[in-house]
Amino acid sequence: MAACTQTQPHTGNPNVEIIRGMYDAFAAGDGGAVLATFSQDIVWNEAESNSLANGNPYVGPQAVAEGVFGRIGREWETFTLTDQTIYAVGEDMVMATGRYQGTHAATGKSINAQHVHIWWFENGKVTQFQQYVDTKQLADAEAE
């Protein structure tokens, strides 16, 4: 999987804690723990113009595992989330800002791309995800 560095104020919001734990699990390569935070009918959307958006919306944890995480693992030599800051946005929404850093496996080109993740919750599970990212950097890194 990937590494992740985080900074955030303590909020006491249980959904912020779920996302914090999820990013830690992602960094540790524990995909099962990440997927366990998702509802069975999660709706996941990658940023428009991201090459991974061709499967939008990904519905269900298995679709996310195969269509997003699996592809990242195959297509990127390294892929880390850095400078994560996590914010509570009301009771049922969490936003995280940060950067993707990585090296594309086929091209050897690197990225340091700004991103925003928005997470929606219901009953302690993630029900929706929306990514916003500097898609030009991703496309440039993927281009031969």
C-alpha cells in the first residue's frame, strides 16, 4: 500500500478518528482494515480526469479494492499520502487535505500532487467518498 503522514487538531469526533485510523491502516498496508470502515454499498468517486475515474462510481468495498487500490498498487512503484490534515465537517462528513507523492512504475516520473478527500458517514461507516486532486500532475506522470 502506501505511507501516510498526518497532522490534525484533536476533535473528539468519532468519524475523524475512523478516518485517522483508516489512513494509518493504509500506510501500514492493511487493506482489510481500510475496507472494514466502508459500508457494503459505499459509493466512491475519483476526481474527474483522473485515470482511475473510468470506473466511477465504484460501488462496494470490493469494487474500490480492485478498481482503485489494486490499480494504484500495480501502476505506481511508490505512492504515499503526506501532510494529511483531517477536519470534522458537521456530524456526518469528514474532509482531509494533503498530498500524494509517488513514482509511476512504467514511466519513472514522480508526483507531489495536492488532494482533498471528502468522506460521508452513516452509522459509523463510510457511505460515500469524493476525491479532488491535481489531475494534470497524475496525467503527466502516467504519460510515456
